[in-house]
Amino acid sequence: MNQSPTRTVVITGASSGIGLASALEFARAGWRVIGTGRDPVRSAQGEAAIRDAAGPDAKVDFLRGDFCEMADVKRVAGEIAELTDHIDVLVNNAGGVRDAIYTTGDGLEATFAANHLAPFLLTRELLPLLERAAAEREPGAVRVVAVSSSAHEYIPSMNWDDLQFRNGPAGAAYCQAKLANLLYTRELNRRLADTGIVAQAMHPGMVDTNFASHGGQQMQDHFATHAADGPEGAARTIFWLATSEEGGREGGRYFHNRAEAPVASQGSDDAAAARLWTESEALLSTLGY
């Protein structure tokens, strides 16, 4: 087979924090990096930093979009397809916590929209580009990496009566969205088994970024009183998942610090994973996506 000469990675939420640190790792290694960000100022700063770090063979593009809004997700997916004909690695990193329950322009709860539905829709839209890369590479070389969290442990199961957690509290909505990341990764990996594409999830740990500033006072206090690491450690795990032999075998797993980590039983429930997929598709369909 004729393999594409340059490996391409798409990283959402690459304007700062873990996403930016990850983009820097790939750029230094000579990858084609396509980043996305919401805030125009931070996006411009992040793009400049990635370009400065890029190796001689690297290429960098940066796209703007608010992943709380499904129209932006679909538009960004189309713009990515105009930039490249293949994707070797998709890092679904964009998301975050909020200080209250907010409603998006689509009528969705914002935490659920950004953390779960956006990566669900983006991955679906980019699947042809992932499959094209997989057809040219050995099984397991093409990967989808989800940034989840140990926060999934605080939700005993998906709340099917309030899937978007509209009734709050906001912190619990985030925990459920992170549980959704794990369940989605399992089901995605199962559905892509015949394509050679592998899906994995990771926990970044407590990272010193602007993450907590968007949360409620309890979360801000927690971050203020506990030691946090820089985003580089999480970025190294993401890069390792994208490039190591371990990251390409037996998908649907959960990692932390470049090692497989235990996942709570509710995060490995295959029946819940299948149901979440079905309900997510139905919800997007009602919105016209």
C-alpha cells in the first residue's frame, strides 16, 4: 500500500492547557497538526506557539469553533476535510466544567454538549478520513483518543431520566459527561473493530490550567488547595497513546500516566455504552445532524 507521507493529528481544544501541550508534542515530532479552539485570542496565541515548536516537516492549521454548538462542530469537521484527505489520530480533548447549568443555542445543556455530543458528532463526521488512513496503515495505527477523567467515578451510572443533567448540579453534569466519554469510547471501539481503528480514553490527572476557573466555587477551592501538575504530563500520555505499540492494541481501555488505569464498573458497562450511542444519535437527529 502507498502510505501517506505525513501523519495527521486533529486536536480539539488546542488553544491552551492539555490540548496545546499535546499539539506541541506532535508538532515537534513533525506531524501535520490541525488544532481547534473557541476563544479567538487564545487560539491565535496557541497557533503561534505550535508553529514556533513545529519540526521542519510539520504543518500547522488552526480552526475556530464553539463546541457547545453542533453547527460549529459540523462546520469545523467540513473545514478539516478541506485541509486533509486522511486523519491518523483524533484527540477529542475540548470540553470542561461550568459553574451552573447553561443552555446552548441548540437547546442542549452546555456541559453535555461540549464534553460528549461534540466529540460524538465530530468523530462521526471525520470517520471517512480516519478510515482512509486506516486503509493505508497497519491495524491499530489509526486511533481516537478521548480525554476523560476520574470524575466518572462519582456518578454511579448514567442518569437516563436526565441524560443531559439539566437539573444539575453543574459539577455532577461534568462527572456524568466524563462517564459518557468512557462509555462512548468502548462502543466506538467495538463498532470500528473491523476497520483497524482503535479508540482509547485517558485521565489527565489534576492539571494546572484555566480549567477550574470555569467551574463553581467548590471546584475552584479544590484546585486551589491541591497540588496540580503542568499539562505536559497529560500531553505525553496522549502522544504515547497515539504512537506507542501499547496504545494501538486492544482498544476501549483507560489510561493514566502512560499506563492502563482501573475504570469504575459503570465506565465498563457495555449495555450502557450501546444505549448511550443510540440515545446520542437520536438526540442529534432531532436537531438535524
